[in-house]
Amino acid sequence: MVDEDLERVLQLNNDAVPAVNAHQAASLSALVTLAENAVVIEVDSVVAGFLLLLDGPGRPYDSMNYAWFSQRYERFFYVDRIVIGAAFRGQRLGRKLYEWAIETGSGTWPVLCAEVNIKPRNQVSLDFHDALDFKVVGEQDTEGGTKRVAMLCRELP
């Protein structure tokens, strides 16, 4: 991800709410800077999606979900968010980004972690993570109880 991608990434992010939380340009830019890896995937020179990964624990990141993993895992690679634009879904781009994350994290981090909404339910994402061998390792309420997430982990080789 380069600076020129940030406007499109912000649009993709905010179009994906409530699957991810909304951001302003400044907060998204700060999160990208904090990320261990910030990656876009392009189709015909158009940013079709993106992935933000953080290592943990130890990042100064004010996220309940990141904190949850930080309290339970000595070391982890964390999918903060992945978004594929609506026009590009069904092209296996999300799978390609996750395969890249698994390859990148292998040998460095013991697990790849993520969370998926179960309130409101994101069944597509739950099925996607299940197909990639993620296991539910816990649940927690967020955003004052308006959301509930399943905490997921996948062992890395």
C-alpha cells in the first residue's frame, strides 16, 4: 500500500461497515502506519481490496479485539481488517490476500488471528475463515454490546 492508495482504501473500508469499523482519513492513515503489513490487491490497476496486519502483542493500538489476543497469546499475527470491494467479490481476492498473509507469517508467528462479527452475523466471513482452517477460540462483545465477535485463530507452519 502506498500513500496514493489511501483515498480508495478509505472508501472501500467505509463501504464495508458494519463488517469493519468506519474510519476518517487521519485515523486510517495512522492505522496503516502502525500495521506490520498494509497490502492492496489490484484488478486492472484499480485497488479492489486491502489487508492490514499487525504483529502482537505490544503495538500501541487501542482495539478491544487486539487487546483480547494480546492477553491470551505470547506472539501472534493479527488480521485487523480485510476488505474486498463489492464489484470485485467472488474473484477469490480475499483468499489470495489470506494466502499471502499465511505465507508471510509462517515461520515468524505461531498463529494468524482475526475476528468476525456474529452480531450482526457475517456468515460469509465465518464460512470463509472456516474453509481456511481458522478455529473459534473465544467471543466478546464490542461497541457497547451492539456487536459480538468470534475470535478466530489458525496455526501457522
